[in-house]
Amino acid sequence: MINLSLLSVFVPTFLLVSLTPGMCMTLAMVLGMTQGVKRTLWMMVGELVGVGLVAFAAGAGVAALMLRQPELFALFKWLGGAYLGYLGVMMWRSRGRMAIPLELQAGPPAARGQLVLQGLVTAVANPKGWAFFMALLPPFLDASRPLAIQLVALIAVILSIEFLCLLLYATGGRTLRRLLGESGNVRLLNRIAGTLMVGVGLWLALG
């Protein structure tokens, strides 16, 4: 199992990361506006499955890499931090797929299977998720203990926090629907999100 002292650090750390606006959280917010919170739950199912797969793959792979070639691990951290900084600048400029659209139009309800697939693909194809897990998981893994048990415990914590944050964004998206319909406010929110993303990128690179 995980050391309780490490867990007490991991929980607030991942909570901060998960609350930071990103591709999956933005998707939850936008779907909360256009599809409603209940239908967005189907997207969350796919997203959580994808996050679990990415976390396990990244944790297992980087744990081995960290023990054998720590220089490459440090390089991955720098590359991940630089990429997140780039995404933050793009969001600040209201550009790129991670930025909140300046104009939102409510469309017809999406099929459940489509929402599940959308969440799964978004989580697995999200470079930010890989960068976060590659940087965050290794410090909380103890090489003297069974790796699989530690990863399962950490992933259970990750999925619980991720679900709560997705639900928060979807609910907030529905509440802020009118506010985000005004392009000036959307630009402001994109700039706040972009600034946070750049900050997380620096933290990943220098932490």
C-alpha cells in the first residue's frame, strides 16, 4: 500500500492538477453547457477509463525508466513542462483545441456511445495527461514495494478526484452558460486558464 504521509501530499497535489483547466475539463464544461450534466456523465465514463489506462501505463513505464536512466526522466519532465507552457500561451490567446470556444451553440443531444468514445479518446490522446502522470507518479512510488499494488491504489485516488472535478466543471458549465456566451468573458477565462497552465508547466519542469 501507499505510505500515508506520501498520500497526504499526493491528494492535494493531484487535486490542484485536476482542477487546472485542461482538455478534459474544458470538454466537460462545454458538454455541460450544450448537452446537460446528466448526459455528460457518459463522457465521464470514457474519460475515466482513459485516464486509468494512461496513469497505469505512464506510471509503470516511467517508474522503470526512473530507476535505470534518471537523466531521460528529467528530460521528459522538461519537455512536458515546455509543451504545457506552449498550450498555456495558446489558451491565453484563445487559440487551439484546448481553449474554450468564443461562440457556443447548443446542438442536438449526442448519443451515449459517442459521448463515451469522445471521453476515452480525449483522455488517451491528451498529451497533458501523459506529461502530468509521467512527472507526478514516480516520486510517490516506492521501489522496495510491489509496483502494481501502489499503482492500483494511486489510480483509485486519481479517478475519484478526477470524477469530482469533471462533475464540478460540467455543473459550472451549465451555470455559466449565459456568461460564456459573451466573447469578452470567454477570452478572459481563456487567459486565466492559460496563465494557470503556464504555471503548471513551469512547476513540472522545475519541480
